[in-house]
Amino acid sequence: MTPTPPPATGIRVAVPDDLPAIVEIYNQAVSMRTATADLTPISVGDRTSWLEEHHPYTHPVFVAEDGGTVTGWCSISPYRPGRMALRHTAEISYYVHEDFRRRGIGSRLIARAVDRCPSLEIRTLFAILLDINTASVGILEKFGFEKWGHLPGVADFGEVECGHLYYGRRVIP
């Protein structure tokens, strides 16, 4: 009998069973000290309500999956929820498992998020990143994001201080 090959890398909406992988990938970013401003790892319990708040038809979380393994994730989060004038603006965040970086997973996740924005009625998408995260700057610029702002020296990691960059783009003119 010939074994069934694993499914090709795909992107789908996250489900609660994905939380352990999402948390593991995020905690890898925490340990890097260049990809997020969090200083301490998070737990699945910390992210349970976060995932519940990311409804697939308004502000989804996507996962990239290869052969049943979650290799990365991307979220579209509301910007200043409850302030209705900002209802068409959202923040994008994305993280790739350390064993799967530099394989185009981040690009595929961002492309899926940008493609979904019109159906989500999101007109403006932005990312907040540490100014020392040059990899994210490059990928965002590749997708037409532009630098909209810089808060210098606001992130303090003890031994390193860096700033926050705001990158954004209109997805619906």
C-alpha cells in the first residue's frame, strides 16, 4: 500500500485546537527579543479569549499548515474596538515557527490577510513592529506597506532599547 502524502502547505482559519501551536510560535518570538515587545512567555490560557474574539468573519486568525503541522499564523485585529469611526481599520500581526522561516510562509499569510480585507470591510491595515525587526520591514514593504510612524526608544529590553514602527497601507481605496 502506498502511503498518502501529507497535505501541501495550506492556509486556513485557526480553530481552538491550534492554540498550543500558536502560543509556541509566539513564545519563540518572545525569546528572540526582536519580534515582539513582550518580555515573558504566554500560555494557552492567556490566548483562549483572544482567539474567541477573532471571529472568522470579522477579524480572523489564519494558520499556515504543512502536513498537519502549524508553521505560522497571522491575525487581523480590530483597532480601538468600540470607536466606530475606526471600524474599517485593523492591525495585522504574523509569526512563523523558527523551523520554517525563510520559506515564504509569512508572505503567504500576509497575502491571505490582505486578500480577505475587502470582504471583511477593512479599508486600512497596519502593523506595529520593533524598529530592529528588519525582516518584517522588508516583507511589509514587499506588500506595499509604507512607514507611517516611528516611536523612537519606547521599547526597553534591559540591555537593548529600540523603537516602534507603524507600517500601513490602504487595502480598499
